[in-house]
Amino acid sequence: MTDDPGPTGRTDDPGQPGPTPPRPERVRVTAAGLGAPTRPAFDLRSPAPGERATEPAAVYVRSLIRSQLRLGIVAAVGFIVATVAFVLVIALVPDLSAAVVFGVPASWLLLGFGLYPLALTVAVLYVRAATRNEARYRALTVDE
């Protein structure tokens, strides 16, 4: 037997592995630098492909953006006010700290588990209102 690889690149010895295939060249992928210009995801001034630019469409988009911003601010302020009120009630009712459930003060349990339903409620209300805003926008653009 010979150790000379034949045209297939294998040796006569089945125990010997054939030549290793060449490894692909490594490529480094990086993000644009901090000062590099970036293209926005969408431009409010340019129409989508196949559409014509109209002034009412731009007004509708700006109106949608304003209403969504207003909704986000109202939801955030509402959540903060409700959270502060929740904490104040717990702080101002001394009997909650005296009550113990499973070795943990009741006020801690209310803070630990009472704020999650509040956050979930605010999130659900926000999503429903945002969806309603977008549906109104779509109805306006279809009527055009």
C-alpha cells in the first residue's frame, strides 16, 4: 500500500483521513460608525411605491404620530400616578406592615405582586387604544 493520495485526494489506507477542505475566509460584519449617515426606516415625505404623494396623506400620518405620542404619554403618566398612589396607600396604612402572611409582611406582598396586575392593565389598555388609533387612520386613508 502506498500513502500517495490518488486523484480523489484519499490515501489507500482507509484509517487515514483525506485532506481537509480549505476553510472559508472570515468576514467581519460591523455597524456604521456613530457619525455615519443613516437612512430612516420610512420617510414621511415620500410616498410608498405605487402611491402618489398627497398633502392629506401627510397630514393623516402626522396626526397619527401625534395621537400615538399623546397616548403613550397619557399611559406613562397614568401608570406613574397609579404606582405612586399604590405606594402611598401602603405607606399610610400601618396595619399592612403589621400583618404577616407566610412570614412576609403584607405590605411587601402587595408591592411585589400588586404592581404586576397594574402594569398589565395599563399595557393592555395602551395596546387597545393604539390599535384603535391605527384603525381610524387606515379608515381615513381608504376613504381618500
